[in-house]
Amino acid sequence: MRIDIISLFPEMFEGFLSSSIPLRARKKGLLELELHNLRDYSTNKYKSVDDYPYGGGAGMVMSIEPIDRCISFLKSQRDYDEVIFTTPDAPVLDQPAANALSLCRNLILLCGHYKGVDERVREHLVTRELSIGDYVLSGGELAAAVITDAVVRLIPGVLNDETSALSDSFQDGLLSPPVYTRPPEYKGWKVPEVLLSGNDKLKAEWRYQQALSRTKERKPRLLDGIPDE
Ligand code: 6GU
């Protein structure tokens, strides 16, 4: 997969990209990730990328021209499955959406900023909009990093067996059951007896029941599509 991130603050991605799963994916040759500084696509001498809003109101608006120039350049190099704009007024990323995006070959992530972007960008250049939750961040960069992480870890071969995405919370529509490791007792706090037994069937059943009751208690919405036991 190739992901092109267009941002006013590409340096915000450095820490994220030099560690963690995306780095692993890049080293394995499963991910190509390129950052593009929007300022490089500005044509005026001040390298400005924003302007005052028509009709007034607070804050600056990201201009269409540098964004169009950047996206057009990228599109001249290859076809893209989606041009995604990160903005808090969009549908919230969920696991099914991450699963679907992980099947794409080429993605553009455009990070929103200031009071927003000229609406014509959303109308004509963007194919999809995503938020990561109902709160406001200072910019779309952290959201783009979250989306990238959620998607990249699903690319086949990025994770190894132990960390396989197939056993994630949400992936089978259930939260993960609680987990324990040695010692079996610490300060009198005990690991559930059933997990210390040799009975694999019983242990699997326990894990499933825990996953189910956890989901019912904490995120019942996830059970909407799943028939009762
Ligand atoms: Cl995508 N952008 C911003 N600025 N804030 C957010 C967000 C995105 N998602 C949640 N909050």
C-alpha cells in the first residue's frame, strides 16, 4: 500500500513514523508512506496556504490552489482509491471502515487545519471524509496518524502471529477478554482458576463468555448485528 499525507506540519509525523507498526510495515516493504508539505505547493512569494474567509467570520481558511496542485501532481503519478480529508464534521472511523481501507492500493490523506478548507476542495477534490471522534483537535495530523495506524496494521504480513489483527477487540465484533500472565498470585490477587487448568476447551469457553459479557457491559452497540447466544 502507498499512503501520501498532505500536511502543513509534516514534522508531526516523524515520531510516529520512526517507531511502531508503520515503521515495521515500511521495513518489510509493505508500506510506502510519503509526506508532502502543502507549503511547497504554494505559488505566491510568501508561501501562504490560507486566506481570510469570504463573508467574514473568525479564523483562516485553507486555500484550494496549493491543495489542488499537490493532489494533481500525485494523481499524475498513479491512480488513487480515495482522497481522504480529515475533519471533525465527518463520519467517525470504525473497524469496518479501517478494514475496507486496508484493501486499498493508494491513498491520499489531506490534513485539515485552521477554520477549515475551502468548500470546493471537499466538493471536487476529496472522495471521502473521516473524523476520529467527537471532539476537536488543533489539526488533522493526529487524526491522519490514527487512521494510518489503524489501516496499516491490517495489511497482511505487517503483524506477526502473536499480534495478529484477527484477534483484536472489535475484529469479531466483540471486545477482547481479560488477559493474565505469571505469577499466578500477586499480593493475594489471583489469576482465575480456569486459566491455570489444562482444559483447553474450558479456557476457550471462558474467554468467549468474558468477551461477550465485557462487550454487553461496555459497548453493547457492537452486539447490534450479532444474534443473542
Ligand atoms: Cl479528523 N480533525 C480535527 N481537527 N479534529 C478532530 C478530528 C479530525 N477527528 C476528531 N477530532
